[in-house]
Amino acid sequence: MHCPATIEYMQALVPDSLFGFLQESGLATSGGEAAALLMEGAVCVNHLPVRSPRRRLHAGDVVSVSGSRLVAVFGTKLPALKKTQL
């Protein structure tokens, strides 16, 4: 599994559980989709696959979904939709 190399940043400030953050940031459209993505191992935090919905996030953590070009950075104020190459 590979996490995206080209990403778009978006501001998302929500409670620190990965499950809630996936929904609130728009990386998952529903709780069911967030759960499915986690079970499939399609979610990365700081470029490492994560399956636990209870994983705590810390300011600056980069959350991405395999197959998507979007990422959300937890607890930071970045310009919305800024493209970058890692």
C-alpha cells in the first residue's frame, strides 16, 4: 500500500481521534466509510498505515487515504487546498 506523494492540504480542526477526524476533515464521507477505510488499511498517519480508529492525533500529524490526493493536517492552520510534492 502506498500513500499519496502529491497532496492537497486542507484545514481541519476536530477532536483528536482518527475516526472522527476522517469524517470531519472530509477524507471519509461517513462513519461507515471511515470504518471501512481503516479496516482495509487504507489510512496513513505520517505516511504509516494505521488501522485503529482510536489512534490519538497530535498537532502536525498528516492523515491521508490511499488512492486519494487529499490529506488533512491535524491541529494546524494551513492554507486550504495547497498542492505540494513530497
